Amino acid sequence: MTAGVAERLPRLLTLVPYLLARPGIAVAEAAADFGVAEAQLRRDLELLWMCGLPGYGPGDLVDLSFEGDTVTVTFDAGMRRPLRLSGDEAATLAVALRALADAPGVVDADAVQRALAKIEDAAGRVGTRTELPAEPEGVAVGLGRAPGRAEDAVRRGVETGRALRLTYYSASRDAVGRRVVDPMRLLLVDASVYLEAWCRRAEGVRLFRLDRVDDAEVLDEPSAPPPGARGREGSGEDLLRPDDGAHVAALVLRPAARWVAEYYPVEGLHADDDGSARVTMRYGDRDWMVRLLLGLGDAVEVLAPPDLVEARRARAREALAAYGEGA
């Protein structure tokens, strides 16, 4: 999430209910309330015209009416209606809200917490009339975890502009290492919070997932990324894509191994009719990748590169030979 998006998204989420409560408000007054220039608020209002319900036709999108220098919401795309969710939808929304509450740049974190409390309360009611049917019975929505000491230290380092010493688990190498980093910003990507920082050991900008930071220490020295250090641009897969120096494997994940695409960063996921998924996955250490593939057994097929295919076969033959000798 770039800085511009991080600043604009909370404002856009707040803008429609704000305008619904103030029909005919002057654009200049609304801009002053949001602390932005009038030209910026008009750009936000133009974007709202493209937001709404699936179908995205004339009767599905938010509609605004301008009279002189005032604005009124004439169609809110269903934002006045009570929200009805299934149990699975409630759990998904609760997880997303917990991630949003931890994201930097949220205008009103208390409002997010209040919405989360309402969802958890409604999801816990069974057999009563509520706006949120509880199905399946006893759905557990509270899936978030309280921030730990390491996560708190990372946030302090970002807020105070201090360097950090991290003990970090690298999933692509299946190894824990220590490094000193210069924090740059926190990012929310696919419901996980990442620290973007200059890594002094790697001499480059890296992303560190907060739930994989085992320990963090705020150092008594300022965060000082080199002048040429730049954050990653884009969103989603683009932000999580490993460095070009990593090895790339083309895999077919059977349904039993689809979790790999959720736990490890993958690219170009294409679902097949049988429930399998074709992905490309970058990895830094071939021995670790071979161990992962062996553990998955026939739930994964390796399409490329050829040396990884052969390394997996060779390791499997060695394992079978050792088993035969011990039988």
C-alpha cells in the first residue's frame, strides 16, 4: 500500500456516511473537516462515482448531486441497509477488521474496534433475531492475536525512527537469523502486516512479516536507510515478489497442498477444474525446497526447473534406499 493509498482509503471509507449525515454540505467545508485541499476532495468524490455494488451499472454505483459548490449523496449503493452475513462471512470480515485495526494510517481505529465488537457479539447469538445470522452455530470470530513484545518493539521503532535488531524466521529458507534493519514503513498486504526496512546485512530493502519476527530490539541509533533506498511499488503479489536473484519453481498443487499458496508467497496462481492450482514459487535455498516437496509427496508436481525435479527424485531414492537398509 503506497503512502497515497494509505492516506486516501480511510477517507474514502468515511466519506459516504459523512455526506449522508450532511446533505447539501459545501465542498469547501467538507474538505476542511477532512483536512485536505478542496481539489483533492473533488477527486475523491469523482472516484466515489465508480464505487458500488456488483454489476456496476447506473443503478449500482454511488450517485452524487452537485448544486453550485455543495454536494449531496442521492444514492448510497445500499450503505443504509443493515448488513446480513453468514457465519463464514462474519469470520472473514472479523479477520479483515482486525488487520485493518493494526494498519497504519487508519483514521478512526476506535470505530473499527466498535464494528468488530458488534460482529463478534452478533455472531455469538444463536436462535435470536439479529442482523447477523449465526451459522454455523458457535462460529468463532475472535481469530486475531494480541500483539506480542516483538511486534510492539517493531512499531515503536517505526514510530520513533530508530533502528531495530530483529530475530526473524525466513519461510523461504526455513531458517531463523538475526539482522539490523532501518525501518521505513508498515504495510498491510493480504491481511498481514509487514515491516518494510533497509536490511544492513542484505544491503537492500526487504519486507518482514510481523508474525514471523521472533524478537525485536529498538536500538539507540536513528533509522538511516541510504539516500537511494526506495520502497516497493504496487500492491498484493507485486509487493511480496522476492528478489530476482531467487530460484523459481513451477508447481502444480493438488487440493491437499493448496495451503502452500496461502502460507508462502507465490505468483500467477491458476486454478484447475479438479481443485488443483498451478503456481510459480521463488525460493532461496534448494535443499529447503526439496525438503518441502518431499514432505508434500504426491500432492505436488514439479514442472520446472529440471534440476529441482532431479534433485527431488534423487533425494527420494536416497530415502527409499535408507529405508530398505533399515527394514
